[in-house]
Amino acid sequence: MAGVSIGRKNSKRMRRNVVGINVTPLLDVLLVLLIIFMMTAQMVHNDVDLNLPKVSTEKGPNVSSQDDLIISINSHNEIFINDERIDNLETYIASLNNKFDKVILASDLTVPYQKIIEVLMSLNNLGFTKIKMAYDKK
């Protein structure tokens, strides 16, 4: 009888040891993915050298997403779309087939106001109504 009771204790002990899943490898993978995401998010920025106007505001920072069309005008009046220099704004944007919801216009402080108005009118003629102006916080 003693042998039977020992067998029962061992079988109960074995059943208790099997219960549970080790989630440590899953957490390791998730933390590595989080670190990779945080590092790549910092690398996404505008490569066109601009001196944006400085504005003091209580609202949040000027944020853009991957779905935004970023148009930049540098101090030499050259137009860039998503860091690619273009010659004819209307032709280039018409070839994009309006797949962007919002447009962000970033221009250097030295760009004449006339040039900015020309770009805004071109965008308006192409059907873009949601246009943001980029700025730097003071």
C-alpha cells in the first residue's frame, strides 16, 4: 500500500510541474522589436536643409505621417517632394494621382512670398485642400 501512495504523490507532483507556459522568449522578441522601432523612428526626418520660421505655441509639435506629401522649398527656390528635387510641380503631382490626403509645405525663411503663393495655388488647382505649413517651435 505504501508503494501505491508514493506513486500517487509523484504523479500529482508531475502534473503540477507541467502547468504554465514560459513567456520569457516572447518578451525578449517584443523588447527587441520595440528597440528597433524606436531607433528607426528617430531616423525619419526631412533631409532638405531649411531654416523654418519659429513659432511659440502651446499646441503639440508639427507632426507628419508617412501618408503626407511633404513639399519643401529651399533658399535657392528649388522645390523638393519627399526629399526628391523636381522641376515642374504640377506635372509631378498630377502623376501621383492624388493618393495623399494631406500636404505639408515647408519653406525656408528666405523664400519670397510670391513663390509660396504659386505653390499653394498649384496645389489648390490640383484639388488639395488640406495643406499644413511647417514650422519649428521656439
